[in-house]
Amino acid sequence: MAKFTKFVHNTRTMEARHAGGDYSTAHGPFIEGERLIFGKITIPAGTKAEPHSHPNEQFSYVVQGRVRMVISGKSKIAGPGDITHTPAGAVHSATVIGDEDHVFITCKDASWGIHGIKAGGSKTKTKSAAKKTVKKKTKKKTARKTVNKKANKTTKKKTSR
């Protein structure tokens, strides 16, 4: 389980990090937990996220600005108050409309990470990154199982006395 030293995170004081791989100017503060990635991301006016995909699904809530989303070939405009859903593996892009930055709250499962793979990008890089992610998750699960087994043994000893 991810260990946080605090339970409330202020996006105004958190470090803004790049969140768009080599296909986007997207950036903002985000937290990576054991199973979820949650962040407040900005794509500046006049820019876009080029077509890309990731093996994890993603939900986004539009806070500010308008954006033309193309998800699996279907184009829709999203604005403040709208929620977009990008299924796992769907090629998608986002083009900011107008003079206002596109700001959105995003949540995706942490099985892959925040960055996607640019459409037409290297499958080798994708497979390599996926293997690293799987190894990390396996190590975490193994460590968690060990801790749980020890806790169960301790509980059984106490209750049998």
C-alpha cells in the first residue's frame, strides 16, 4: 500500500509535473497511489494532446476551458462540468478550443502510469514499460501478502491463548 505522510494534498502548492509523454504539453500536480493516479492537469490554450493510448482506462472532469476530444474515432466537445471516459487501449486526443487553458481532474488506475504511448509509437517501449510496471506490482503484492500472513499469525496466537 502506498504510504503518504499526509492525507490532504493542496494542488496549489504541489509540484506540477509533466503528464503527457512526448505527445502533449499536459502538466500539473498528481498523486500516484497503489491503485489510482489522481491529478489536476492543464493543457495550455493553443496546444493539444496528440493521438495516444494507454492500457488503463481514464476518467476526467473538466474544470475549465473547452476541449475537442476524439476517442476511438468519435469527436465530442467537452466543457466545464463534463466528465469524459477513455476506455483502456482507446486511441484518443484532446485539442484545446479557444483562448482558455483546459484544466481537468483526472483519475486512472495505476497499473500503467500517467503517461501514454503516442499513436504509432514503439511497441517495444510499450512492452518494456509494461513489464517494469508488472514487476513493481508483483513485488508490492508479495510484500503485502507477507505482511498480512504475519499479522494473521499474530492474531491467531493471541486468540488461541
